[in-house]
Amino acid sequence: MIAAFKPCLLIPVYNHEGPLPDIVRRLAPYGLPCILVDDGSEPGCADVIRGLAERHTWVETIRHPENRGKGGAVKTGLSWAQAQGYSHAVQIDADGQHDLNDLDRFLQAARQNPEAAVIGRPLFDESIPKLRFYARYLTHVWVHINTLSLQIPDAMCGYRVYPVAACNRLIQHADLDDRMAFDVEILVRLVWQGVAMVVIPTKVGYPEDGISHFRGLEDNLRISLTHARLFCGMLIRLPCLIAGRFR
């Protein structure tokens, strides 16, 4: 049982020096501590991150000397959050895609459901590349298969609230992907652990000057291999998953 609701903000950053200062500015009114995990950014972005931490007392930063990937950065942030005594971490992407006006809704849902993960269901505008929009449906299908449920309508949206202790227990006992497949894998494994999902519809846009670090061939291959690995794990857990549907 989570004793108290004590959230923080978690932003993995890799060469997003353009949108990041405005994101931090817009988050300031919420009064929440924020960890910027610099995932081996180039010097220009690293300087921006350090400057934000120096100007804002509520912002801290941890730097990876080399790029480890989004999953590696989030793992570092979750470990920091637990060490600092935070119960929940709100993951926000650094590329400006997420609607920060919805942050209150995410926080309220997490406060009311402290044992759950709160996940965004993206409402895309016309800016999303069509190939990426339709390619997501293959992941949706595999996630439904691997959880034997419809609890996760979209496992690739990075706007979410993690229950920190449950996530760190999982990270300690499972070798989760360090790159883009992390977003998918951690949610599937949390469902396997019996963690409920609370879904928040939220607008997601793709800024014209936005920077995406999704590497089409490599990341799609890693995600496909992750789905295959999760499918094998689902088969092992099949009796428990089926039993859980009837509880």
C-alpha cells in the first residue's frame, strides 16, 4: 500500500534543447520537483539542461556520459525518484508532443488510484506521420495478446504516471529494454504483476520543428523482438492470466 501521494516529474532528454526550456517554464506553476535525465546529449543541449537546473531550485539533473536510450534514462529517473522518497513519477517526453494542460488530470487520477499506472491514450491531430500512426496498431494487437486484455489501449504514449516502488521492483527483477521498446514492455509487465491501468485521453501533436529519436529500422526491430519475448512470457503465465480474468 502506498502511504502518501508524493509525485515528481521525470523528463528523459536527448538533444531536445529547443522545446525543453518552454516545457520547464510551463511546468513551474505545478510546484513539483523535476528530474531531467540528460541521456548523453551533445554539449549544446547539456548546457541548456545544466542552466535550467541552476535557475530553478525545483529542477535537478542527472547526466549519462553516453546515450543509453529512453528506457535507460527512465530507469535512472525512477531510481532517483525512489531514493528521494517520491511515490509517483510523471513521465513527460522532452520533444513537446504532450499537452501539459492535461497534467492535472493525470495527477488527479494517480492520487485517486495510487496503486495503478496512469497512461495516456493519444488523440492525434493531423501532424502525426501516417506511417507511424498505422504502424502503432501492430503494437496494439501484440499488447492485447500479451496481456490477454484491453487494459492498455496505447502502450507507446510516453505521457504517464508510474507508481515508483512497483516499477523499481520490476526493473530489479526483469531485464527491460533500454530504448524505445521500454515504454511498451514496462506496461505489459506491470499488468502481469497485477498493476491496474487508468487511461487518460490526451491530445498529442508532432511539432514541425520537433526532433524525434525514433530510429525506424532499429527501433521497430527491437520492439518486434520485445513483443516476441513478451509473447513467450505470456505463454508461461497463461494459466495465471486466464485465472485473473475471472477474479
